[in-house]
Amino acid sequence: MLKTLLPVLFILIIGIETAGATASADTLHRVEMQDGRTLIGEILEEDEDGIVLRVEGLGVIRMERDDIRRIETVDPRRVRDGVFWHDNPNATRYLFAPSSFGLSRSRGYYQNTWILFNNVNYGLTDRFSIGGGGVPLFLFGADSSPIWLLPKYSYPMSDSFQLAAGAMLGGLVGRGDSYAVGLTYAMATYGSTDNNVTAALGWGYQDAEFVSRPVVNVSFMRRFSRNWYFLSENYFLPIPEQSYEGLISVGMRWAPENFSVD
């Protein structure tokens, strides 16, 4: 299974290396107007009354300060054929597995999977985040429900290479039998927040007893339009007789500026 996946990852990495964007200015600004319009361009002049903005296809425009809601600097590489591609709103996670990218300080999100699985994550610093979640089986009369904590530390080695370590510290709690079960992991991510591949090793445990061989995870993400991504999340699970069994998955993500749906 791993031999089958390697050529796919090789093609993906080539795609990550060649994926890019073009823009005509070194510094671009995104201007949100009070009426809801958004313009991307180069600020030519600015004073206390307003700005003069050069917009591709529209020319030079004078805008009064009272008509402007917000001005922000944008990466020129995010402007493609005159259209602004917003930041990936969900770069820290694939379908379920995390990437090495960290949440920025004071940024957070809520994630729901299959209605019952609930996660909340929050960036305490630019490198360390904490999360938690659970499955409310008690709503269906079960004696115990699974819960978990999700600490994660990210370390950027460069703009295109990230390392991270973390854990899923969980267990069953409730009126029935309770026990601890979870996973610790280390991972590396290569690429940008739009196009990347992640390789990870995870060691599962139950009641402080760790497994002898790790779970191997290989996931990748490819952005192919302003709001659409292709995802693949793949696991290689240790089984008896010193071999591994593969679990392969692919998916699509629709991600406007502030949320995503897989």
C-alpha cells in the first residue's frame, strides 16, 4: 500500500513546488467599503481624507475615508487574475488528522464531524494551541461518553517546512467503567497552507501502556480554486506479524473565507 502511495505523493510535491500566483505590485491592499464592495489594488496616495487606489481593470480610483470600512495589506501571491484568494481558513487540519501548521494566537474554531463528534481548538500563542471535544453518548442513555484534550505545539523551520508535536488525551467518563486512552504524535509538513503534504507518527496508549509500533499517517491538501480543495488522509495501522494495513481516504473541501465544509 505504501509503495502505491509514494508515486502519488511525488506528483503532489511537484505540484506544490510549481503552484503559485502572479501579481503586478510588490504591495497590495484589500479595501472593504461600507456598502460591502471589496477592491484589491495598489495605494498611490493616502491622506486623512481618503486614498487613491489603482485597481487592475478599473484604473485609478479616489475613495473617501468615510466610505471605507477597513484596509489591510495582502500578499500579492494571493491575487490571481485580478481575484483575491483569501487565506485557507482550515489549514491546521485535514479531514480529521492535524497538519503541522499552528493556530495563530487568539484564533480558534469549532469542528463537527458526523454530528456527534465535537472539537473546539484555540491558539494560546502562535505556536501552542489547546483543544478538546467529546461524543455526548449520555444523550442516548449510555453510561459513559468519550472525551479528549488536544494540546499541540508547532515549530516553523522555514516558510515551507513545519514541525509539530501533540497528543489526543482521552478516555471514557461517566457512570460506567472509565479508563484513559489516547495518542501522542510527531509530524512534519512540507508546502504552503494551500498546498501541502504531512507525514506523522502516532503512538497509541491505554492506561499509560503504549503500543510498540506507531501508526503512520500521510495526508495532503491541494487548493485548485478560490474556495475548493482536494484532500487525502491515509493511515497505515500496525497489525500482528509485524505488518501494516492501509486505510486510504480522499475528500473535497469547500472553504469560503471564515468556515469550511468537507
